[in-house]
Amino acid sequence: MPVETLAAATTTTIGTPWLWAVTVLVLLGLLALDFVITRRPHEVSMREAVGWTVFYLALPVAFGFFVWSRYGHTPAVEFFTGYVVEKSLSVDNLFVFMLLLTAFAVPAALAQRVLLYGIVGALVLRAMFIAAGAAVLKTGTWAFVLFGVVLLVTAAKVLRDAVRGGPHEIDIDRMRGVRLLRRFMPVTEQYHGSRLTVRHDGVRTLTPMALVVAAVFLTDIVFAVDSVPAVYGVTEDPYLVFATNAFALLGLRALYFVLHNALGKLRYLNHGLALILAFIGVKLVLHWAHGVWPALPEVPTLLSLAVIIAVLVIVTMVSLLANRRDARRDAAAAENAPAEHSLR
């Protein structure tokens, strides 16, 4: 039997119809709860953000142990590994969201509603990409090479931007989606709560809220292209790929407010993400090559989890050490400045 046919025939999933149904219902229920919470715009306190972050971190842990008890350790390890990958990539999402909220001067009380729109858009896009990825995988093992190349190219781009450094900026006037909306409909100068459109002088008019939501959706497309192949590098089960994406995205709204001040301090985050994407890209190519040449090794999922966690820990520690070093240097410069001034 050809390798492509064998791969298509042996692809398995734990996603039974009832499990899919329960998962989608729970997901819709949690999204509905989030919309109720954000119905009345308000600034999010740290206590509220931490509480919801803990809740959304506990959910995937409980789900992972459920998978372990019902389906065995292999799919559970795949889920936990995929979740760690998605959560680490989602932190980069949060950084871009922060830039967008700043560029559009979104009021603090409306920030969580914008983030919620972004999460819903991301979930829809990820579901589409996951379905497309599953269809591509069924055509043969060449798809692993395709996904691997996508991740390696993305890793090279992320690493190049990280090495160049410099301040991260977003020019909203150059975003095609924003320019297109402005061309076809007028836009008010002021926000009108969480409303996307208002009637102004008898004409239906967009609010700045609609523009920032459109910008967030556009960035969601870019992130979906990277994240879905990354999780397929961990597991070939479409259900687990969807579950890891859903759990990683659900908690982003609360996590944003917890990490808002810390995001800028993770100066080497993109270096770490580039390494993770490159590692998974190589893993995918090796997976394909092992089917053609069995003597070539494959990367075990448990080893992948260890490597990914190690990279994230090292990136965080190096970032904190670099920040501490710069703080000491700035403090020393501030102390020396008055002394030098008095000598003059």
C-alpha cells in the first residue's frame, strides 16, 4: 500500500459526534457568558482579570485529565503539548492586540469587548483552517512537508524581525481592510460605546469600534495561518487541534489585562516563538521523512512538550535578567549624572 494511502487510512480521532457536540455547546456557552460580562463597558480590575485567567487555565487542565482518563495518555500529552504551543503563540496575539488598541485609541472600558470580537473571529477562522488542514492531510503525507515549510518560513520571518529590533508600530492608515471600510462608509470621530454602527444625520455610519474590530479580524487571519500548522505538528487529530485552539483563545480576554504591563518586558518572546515554530517545522518534515525512510527518527510528542516548555522558560528568564540589567544601568547613570553636573 502506498505511504499516502496508508497515512490517510490510519488517521484516527477521539472526536466522536457527542464529544464534538458537547465541546461546541460549552464553547458557545462560555462565549455567551463573555458577551454578557462585557455588555456593560467597564474597566477591568486586576482581581477580575486574575480570577477569569485562573478559571480559563483550569479548564484545559481538567479537560486534559479527562482525555487522559478516557482515551489514554497519548492523546492527553498531545493535547497538553498543543495547548502550550497555542498559548505561547497567543501571547504574541495579545501583543498585536495591544498595539491595535493603542493605535485606535480604544477607551479602556471598551478594550475587553474588542478583544472578545477578536477571539470570536479567531475561533471561526481557526475552525475553517483546521477543516482545510484535515482535508489536506487526507490527501497524503506530502502535507506534512507543506506545513513544515510554512512554519520554517514563518520562523525565519519572526526571527528576522526580532533580530532587527526597534519599536513595534502599526500604521492603521495602511491597513487595506480599514481603508476599504472608510471608502464605502463614513466613520464617526467618536466611539459610541460598543456599537459598531450608528445613524448620523440620517445616514448609517461606522464607528471607530467597527474599524478596530476589522483590524483585529485581519490580524486573526495571519495568526491562523501560523498556529494551525503548528498544532498539526503536534497531533493529527482535528478534534484535538480544535480543542487546543479553543482553550488557548478563550482566556485571552482576561489574560490581556493580567499581562498588559508584562508584554513589553518579554523582549525575547519572538526569539523563542521563532525557535518553537522552527522546531515544530523540522518535526513535521521528519515525520514525513520517517514514513519514506524508516531509519530516520521521529520526534516524540513528550520530547516536544519538554523542548517547548524549556524554550519558554529560558526566554522569560533571559528577558527578566536583561530588564534587570538595564534597570541597574539606568539607575547608575541617574546617580552619576548629578555628580558630573556639579563638577562642571
